[in-house]
Amino acid sequence: MSEFHKTLMGQKYYNNDLPALIKSITRLCEAMEAQNDINEKLLKESKKNNNFKLKEINERSHPEL
């Protein structure tokens, strides 16, 4: 098995399959990072909106405050 890299199958694996796999995983990670950035922005926006709504509800419920 230590001669795998010398076989046609081994050469294909190291020259084509493995680099393609690495490229695919890299693209997947980049897509996940981009989605995480979007989710983080949406969460911050949602929290702002919820805080505004809570403040509005409190002001309506307790106008003296």
C-alpha cells in the first residue's frame, strides 16, 4: 500500500480527486461563513426591532414612566 501514489489510481487521487475535494470543502466553508454573517446581521436587526416593540408596548402600558 505504500506504493499507492505510483499507481494510476493513486496519481488520479492525488492529482485530481484530492485537490477537487479540498476546493469543494473550501467553497462550502466560505458559503457557511457568508451565511453566518447574514444570520448575525438578521439577528441583530431582529433584536433591535424587538427592543423597539417592547419599549413601545411599555410606553403604552405605563405612560407615566
